[in-house]
Amino acid sequence: MDKTVSLPNQPGNRTVVTLVESNDKPNGLELVSSYQTNRLGDPMDLVSLAQVVQKSDEFVRANACNRLTVIADQIRYLQEQARKVLEEAKKDADLHHAACNVVKKPGNMYYLYLRESGQRYFSIVSPQEWGSSCPHKFLGAYKLQYDMSWTPIDDVEKKDAEIAIMDKLLNQQTALPPCTEPNFHGLSK
């Protein structure tokens, strides 16, 4: 049974309150006085019920907005990650298309030069090895990783440390305990 109520502090805003249907004789037996249980009482009772319903609606809406905000933040983060992946893939593809007269092998360092003609090419000879007789403009040094990605020389040490940690984890994976629940060890004080 629905009742529509105007709240005292919001006369133009009407709230619907749903009351439990009454049954004078459930299963054919009158257990209590239907007059006592079904009579209309104080109209403020309906107003109180309506205020609770309205407050609940506000909380549900706020909760949904908060959760949607978190999802929107996650979407923005994932879009940024996708943009970075695409940029790195483009950079790696560009480097793979640079001229090279040697078979490139993962784990080795290669040095990128630029000819006067505009051709970019890889060499295994570093600018230091050329010394003052370096024939072309040096653009950068890159290590070819085993996943065929390129790491700039400034990031090689960091990348090698990350790979070493991953290798260590992979080699010790049988020692990791099974985890069936979230683990927040080390995240709290």
C-alpha cells in the first residue's frame, strides 16, 4: 500500500512511502485486533517514514556517485596506460625499422646514428669506440630486450634490476604460499 507524503520542510516535493499490506485474518485466523494494527495513527508517522525513505534515496545516490567516480578514475588510468603502451610500441617499431647490417640479438646494446642523408641506422660500435672519428651524428644507445622491446641506455640498469626481480620470483614461485584472500601485509602501520 503506497502513501504519498509531503515533507514539512519541502512542501513541493512529495515522497512515496510503501506500507506493508494488511491482512485481517492470515491463514483464516485473526491473531490481533485489526482495528489496533490497521488504524491510521499520527500523520507524523508517515512523515517520519517518508523522511527515512528520502534520506535513504540520498545515501544510495551518493554511494552510487562515489562508486562511479572511482570507476571513472580507473578508466582514465587505464586510458593513460593504453596511451603509454601505444607510444612504446610505436617507438619500438620505429627502432626496429632503422637500418642495420647485423642480425640484432636480444640482450645486446646497439647504437643509433643519423647519416647526412637522413637515414637512421644501428651499429654495434659505440661513440666512445669511434672516438673523435665518429662518422655520423649519434642519436642514442638502446638495449634490445628479450621481448624485442628497446630500452634506452639511461634506463637499462633499472630495467635489468626489474627483470632480475621477476626472474627471482619466477624461480621461487613454488615457495609462494597459496593465497585465497586479499593480503594487506605491509600496507598498514
